[in-house]
Amino acid sequence: MSLISEGAELRDQGLDIQALAQPSLASAGDYIALLKPRVMSLVVFTALVGLAVAPGSLHPVTAFTALLCIAVGAGASGALNMWYDADIDAKMTRTARRPVPAGRVQPGEALAFGLTLSVFSVVILGLLVNVLSAALLAFTIFFYAVVYTMWLKRSTPQNIVIGGAAGAFPPMIGWAAVTGSMSLEPILLFAIIFIWTPPHFWALALYKTEDYARAGIPMLPVVAGEVVTRRHILLYTLLLVPVGIAPWPLGFASALYGATSVVTGAIMLLLAWQVFRERRPVERACRNLFAFSILYLFLLFAVLLVDRGWGGLIARIAA
């Protein structure tokens, strides 16, 4: 987008160009909000699991540096997302109070903040850890900020399906930080998050359909309707359950993980079935699935961390 066309778009939206040029009165909390700390915490946690279960050793300072760079890279992606999506965020009740649409942070400041953190995180990870992990982090930032935010989100109802890859890379980055290579196990962790993302976000989209429609985002419930979205949630959950269990029969995890993945997978499937069968109002069933899906992913990775990685991580630090 050219500067001229961008300025015209801002005028079309009734924004005061001169006001946008004024320095912001943003607080430190506003810049922290740009980082999407809740999303960042999940990214750091899944990256920690990838780092902890990877074979080999990593100095504790290097491990901390890797996690810090991954966290900063995730925050940079969030800031770039909020910069670009300020127009649609302003139209949605869920996002209208974010720093950029609320006017506390100017768009140019959010862009500069995101770009600076992106370069910093990738360069430091490459210099102090290894090139593969830095390349994966750079691709993750690019995928989320450009492929998902600038293209998929506004152009296709499959935005969450394809865009979910951005949130699935952190375990691979953590693994690469230790080994400098890739194998089946981190790819399987990627697959769990990747397949988990659509039912998780479509459950949210079902009870926020009006918000997405008002913002012009072609989420599946907006484009294809509620019935199709319910069916897709159930189908993806049916696919997610065996993929979530897979580390156990493949020998990557113990029976403790197997039992956890079976029980939590059964609950996920039950909640997805309730969303599929429920007639109006559907909000309660969707909220239940959305909330439990977060717990589901956390429990799988937490048990994997305890089961496979925690002892090894402590040994590395002690050494």
C-alpha cells in the first residue's frame, strides 16, 4: 500500500491525519498490551516444552536467551498485527479497547515497535543460539504478520486453518535451539497446535459472529453459516484427538501422557459434539469448548514437560 493510498484510506475512515501525527500519551502498559501477553505466554510455554524435550544439552543462559527471543518475537508479531488491524479492531467490541484503535498508541509507533522487536529477536537468536532457530522465528513473524494478518485474515474463511501455523511453530523453534536440526517429534507438536487452532477459534467465532461480520472479516460462521461451522468444529476435533494421543504410541511419551491425552481428548470431543448438536442458544456450548480447549492444550504440553523434559532440563541447569 502506498503512502498516498494509505492516507486516502485514513481520510475515508474519518480519521484525523494531523491527530495521528501527534505524539502518543501511551503508558508502559499500552506497549505491553501491544505484545499480546496472553498469547505470548502460550508461545513461551510451548517453546519451553520443545526446548526441554529436545535431546542434547544447552547452557542455561543460552536456553533463557532462546526463550526470551521467542517471547520478544511473539510480541513483535502481536504489535504488527495490532498496527495493521487497527481499522477492524475499532469495529469489534472484543478489540476496540486495544491501544491503537483506542488512540493511546499511534499506528506508526506500533509499527516501529513491532519491526524493532522483530529484528532484535531474530538477530540475537541467530548470533547467540543458532541460525536454524532464528530462521524459524523470522518465518513465524513473517507468517503471522504478513501471510495471516495482511492476507488470509481478510480474504478467506480458511484464515484460521492456514494461519494457525504461526502459533504452532514455537515448539519447533525451541527444539531447533537445542539441536540445530529438526525431526518427527517437534513436527508432531506442531501438528497438535495446528489442528487444535480451528476448533478453538471457531468456537469463539460462533458466539462473536456479529463482531466479525461488522468488521468485514470472513470468518467461517460469517461466510458459511453456523451449521457448517459446527460441523467443521466436530470434524477437526475428531482429527485432533488421535493426533494429540500420538506421542504416546509413537514412543515419545509415557502412559501418563497417554492417559491424559485420552481423557482430555474425550472431553474435547464431547464438548465439540455438544456444539454440533446444540440448538439456539449456542453460546454456552461454544464458551465451554473455547475455555476447555485452552486447558486441553496446556495439560498436554504440561504433562509432556513433566514426563519427558523437566528432569532433563533440571539436569542441564545443574550441570
